[in-house]
Amino acid sequence: MPDEAVARETQDRKMQHINIIINEDTQYKEKTTMLELVDIKPKKGKIDPNSVDIEASLVGKKISSPIFISGMTGGHPVAMEINKNIAIAASKLKIPMGVGSQRAMLENEALAYTYDVKKFASPLILIGNMGANRLPKYDNKRIQKMLDSVKADLIAIHTNPGQESVQPEGDIDFRGVYERIVDLAKSIKQPVIVKEVGNGISKEIAKMFNKKVFAIDVQGAGGTTWIGVETFRSKGSYGNAFWDWGIPTALSVLEAKSEFKGQVWSSGGIRNPIDIVKSIAIGADMCGIAKPVIVAERKGGSEGVYNFMNDMINGVKNEMAALGFSSIKELKNAKISFKEPLKSILKDRKIRL
Amino acid sequence: MKSKKSDLGKIQFVHCAMPNMALSEADTRYTISERIELPFPIAVMVDSERLAKYLSTTSRNIPFVSSNSIYLNGNPVRLKSSHIVEVGDGLEAGKAIRVDSYAIPSIKFDFFSNFDTYIKQLRIAMFLTNSRNISELKKANIYKVR
């Protein structure tokens, strides 16, 4: 296929993804994040939410809370509007945001503007994005240029074998991808985050990346299923068997944390403040939200995103206050317990906290 | 025939986010005895041995099972009945093989069913567990939801 046709196909697919995620039910059917199976033992006595401090830092910069907006889109004029609105809200709230896969701008440089949001919102911590299985096709210099052109502070390399398996135009060859990520992490200026897209990261994969990359964003099962999105798009039947495939977010955070000594980020089905509080209590350094943000943006633009995320941040402070924790450090040291079946699965998988 | 479908629902493969392979590399050949190697580890269940023998001669490469025999290209091989496990799709077939080394995952015969779909699902299960062949699939990481 000519380069121009490939670029147009990628652009069209990005728009289809947005429409399907917003308008169709592409959530896991039976599988949950398992965060509901995590119990936090409260400290004695409630405290004033105003005295709860959830400030954190990322790449040497202060952020108001350990919450970020996951990368979702780019490469289309509508995606530009979405990214711009998210950026304005994220900047005001002092939280990081990601953009969707920058593949579209590698295929067609004219689309770089759809990711270039810092010109509308500064200061802002911006997370660039690139598909793991696309890496062998581009050299490190090209990727560095891609990140610099949008002034990205970090890059998320998303690995999505499940999605690719059921995507009609999927690239189903992951040979050499691990080596390519490790090489890229050594070469580029930005810290590298390895992230899934909703199927989770196991302890075996986390171990492979220990001391090789800055962070692992588990993007576990329980929220939007990209296998579901692609099954919906292709109107195919074979993807249905894999609709609920993946490692639930809570289990994946615990798996990654057991073998990876860098930052572990929790995302995938994070829908409310208690999901965030529980994620941090089991060891997550950051928590990402995606689908509810794009829904808020489509309904209310930048203000919609701001209000939704502001409620989420205040909600975290309220939940922590109700449990008696005044800081992230205290929450990370909270006594936690697990309900079945998570408890048995952790034992089977030989995962200790 | 034995059905373990409800048990298989409790088995979960541990997702491999970074398989070091291509989907096309998944080799589905399955050795069930010294004498017989199936092209796919999924068979189609039919009611009579006669029909199984007939269908296996007309639908080459697809194994058919009936009673305690499996037919490939018209040739029968006796099996232990406990080895025939009814499954609903290719992912369940993968789970059956993972938990029972001697399993012959079998799909109920249906004129509308598409055998290629089951094989494609099995290949995806192999890819997403970084299993290049059935021997590796038998060692893939799993957990049970009790």
C-alpha cells in the first residue's frame, strides 16, 4: 500500500476508535479490575480533607496529585481538539497527560499538530506515545525527533499484542520488539514507560524490563477492552472469545511491583477515587484515567475534563481523609488485605508484597 | 463424552504482553500417540463412528471424533474417553490442552460452525502466551479463579 494510503488508513482508524469507545459498550463483560478485592485497614480517627497532601513529582517536576490522563488519541483534526482540551485542563490541574500513538505523524508529518498541545497549555508534563511493534521500523533519531517536535517529557511505548491479534489490519509480529525498546531507552533523552493497552503486564514481563526502563504502566483488565473495540470494528466473531482476556489491574500492579524496581503505574478501569486510593495502597506510583476523560471532553470540552478530574482529585483527598491517611507516603504504608479469589491467585503466582 | 467446560472457565492464561514471535509462527501440530500427529489439536464431535469416518475422508486435515475413536483422513485411532473434552471455542481448546496433557479438545458438529475460526482462536491463545508450539502451550503460565 502506498505511504499516503497507509497514513489515511491510520487516520480513519483513529477516528473509528474514538467513536466506538464513546458510543459502544466496549467494557470487559465478566472480568473486573479486582480492586474491589483490596481492603485498606483505616488508621484511627478521620482527618480533615484539607490537610491531606497528595502532591507528587515526576521527572523532577511537581504535580498536584499522582494522577495522569492516559494517552488516547492523535492523528486526526478531531483528535487535535480532544488533545488540546485535555491539555488545557491538565495544565490547570498540574497533572500529566499522554497523547495517543504518534504513528500517524511518523507516517504523515503534517499531522504532528494533532499532538503538539504544549503551545496551548503550559506548563504541562506531556507523555509521548509509540507502538512497540512499530519500533523496528524507525531508528532512534527519528523517534527522538518525533518526541522533540511536540516537546514530550516522557514516552510511553505501548505493547498491544491482544489488540493487534484481532485488528483487521493488525501487525502481528513482535519478534525483536523487547530488544528494540531496551535499545531505545538507552538512546533517547526522555524516560521510557512500557505500557499495555488493557490486557495487563505480568511479573515475567516486568522482570525483563527491571532496570531497563523508567516505569511500567500496567493498563490492566477491567475497563475498556481494545480486543473488544477491534472485534466491534471488524464485526468479526473470533475476537469474542478473547473479550475478557487479560490480567486484572490490581493483580497486574501487584505482579509488576513484585519484580520491577522502577515506578509502577496503575491504569485500566480506574473509574473513581477509591480505585486510585487502592491502587496507591498496593504500590502504584501513579494512576491513569482514560475513557471517562474522553467522555467528559466530548460532553463539556476543556471545562468538562477540568471538572471531572478536579472531582477525582478532591475525591481522593476525601477518601484518604475518611481512612485517616494524610499523605501518599502514609497510604503506601497502609495495612492491606485481599479477598478471594485475588488472595489465592497471588499465592498461586507466588507474589509477595 | 466428557465435558469440562465449566472447569475451563476458571482457568486463566497469564497474558504475555511481549511475545517474542509472530502469530504466523504458532505451530498447531499435536502428537497424540507414536502413530498419529494431528494437524490441529481440535476435533469435531459427531454422533456416529460411520459419519466420523466419512467426514474425515471428505474434510481432509480436520480430525473427527465419535465414541472413543478419532478419525483423520478416514483412519481411526482408539482413545480413552476421558481424553475427549468438549470445548466451545479455540481459546477453551487451548485451556483444555494446558490443563490435561492428553486432552483432545472437541467442538460439537454444526453445519454453520467454522473450523478455521477455532484454529485462529487457538493460534491467538498461543501467540498471547508466547507459545510457538503445543509443547510450549502446555507449559504456559496460568492461574485458577477459585
